[in-house]
Amino acid sequence: MSMTERIPLDRISERARAARPGRTALAVVAGLLFGLGWLAFKACAVAWLAVAWCGSAVIEDWQASRQAETVRRARAGRVR
């Protein structure tokens, strides 16, 4: 038995003729839209993390500078 005899060419041809190109195109479009939505979600998540991180850094530095200013004024004898 040769290799071509083992391959079910008739069934493969039948399936290929039964395939719906419209449905396949819709599946491809749906996959692309899903991928774009996933990428947009990831981009927004990273942007939000960056904004939150920068905001937290500003708050931390603000509090540290206020503490340093309070200590400096206490050493100078002018406590607020």
C-alpha cells in the first residue's frame, strides 16, 4: 500500500467543498477583533499602572519632603 492510498483523498475533498468561506472569514475577523481588544486592554492596564505608580511616587516624595521640612524647622527652633 503506497502513501497516497493511505490518505483519504475523497473525504478530504468532500470536506474542502463543504467549507463555508463566509463563515471562515467571519471567524478570522472575530479573531482579529478579539486580538485588538486584548491588546487595547493590556495597553490600558499598563498605562493605568504607570499613572498609579507615578502618583504614588509623588505622594511619597511629598510626604518625605514635608517630614524633612518639619525636622528642619524644629532644629531651627521654628515649629509650626
